[in-house]
Amino acid sequence: KGVLKRFTSFLASQEIIRQIPRFLGPGPSRANKFPRLISGHIEQEVADAKCLVRLQVKKAMCICVPVGHVGLTADQLRRNIVLTVNFLVSLCPKGWGNIRRLYIKSTMGPAVDLLK
């Protein structure tokens, strides 16, 4: 339980991932921190795990999602916004028919309308 609190994500090989439920029990699955499978180069897998943002979509009217930080360039930020919006649209049953408005907001600045 302490290890699950200290780290945000885990990586494991094919052989080890089969044994995790037997050794650790249901803890990693309940905490949404079950290890990701290492399929290629470990450096690429670590970079992908650092870029991962979990979305918890419930039956809420408003969803707030972090898409970037101050160190990103404008092109990287635009790419993150497009990927996030497309993913959220894919989760909706009616696609774009469920989305009425989109805003982009920085922490201290005003909100900017993307879709009205």
C-alpha cells in the first residue's frame, strides 16, 4: 500500500505481470495503478508513462482536464489539446452531439472559448 502511494505508475515485463495479482493482491487494480506492460524500449515506456493523464469520466456536466504546463511550446500545447478533446469526444455516446462548449483556461488567466 505504501509503494502504491509513493509512485504514480508502474512498469512490468510479461513474466512478472502474471504474478503481480498473486503477490500483491487486488491493491494495484483498486488504486488504478496496475503495471503497464513493457513492450519495446524501456526508455520509451518510461517517457510514455510520464506523459499519461488519467481521465475519470463520470456523469458530470463539466469535466476539467490538465492539458499542458508552462514549459510547453505553442505547438505542443495545441497537440495536447487536440488529442485530449478527440479522446473525450470518443468517450461520449453521441460524439460531438454531447458537447456544447469547450473552454481553455490557464490558472490565472481568463477562459477562452473554443466551441460555443
